[in-house]
Amino acid sequence: MPNMKRWLRERGISYRQLGAVLGKTSGAISQKINRDIGWSYHDLVILRDHYGLSSDFVLDFVPYDVYFAAETESNREAVAA
């Protein structure tokens, strides 16, 4: 399952809601999520700025569990400092 599909499901964010943030239709978001069309640079910038998601995560270069394990470790280190 693509990272973004899982991420949206776990957070209860609909394609329509994400589309509103990105200025796209829910159909266009569905195509992006299902890898029928690619994410634009502009989409990736908005996803980073709005949700803190890296392009590596959105483009499935990093597995979902690895990405969030690394994020959790970074948070633990920041709290400990």
C-alpha cells in the first residue's frame, strides 16, 4: 500500500480534504495516491509545509514504518536534550 494511502487512512483524512489543501479534485488525489499520475513539486512542497511530510515518504522511497520509526527516534532525542 502506498505510504500516502496508509497515512491518510490512519489520520482520517479524505481525498477531498487533501485535495482542498493541494487545490486538486478528489479524483486527482486518488490518481496520485494510486500512482496513476505523479506528485508535482508544488504538491510536495505543500505536503512538507502543511503536514511535515518529506518527499521521500510521499514518493515511497522510504517505507512507512521506517519513516515513522526514525521520526519517533528524533523526537525522543530532542526531548532528552
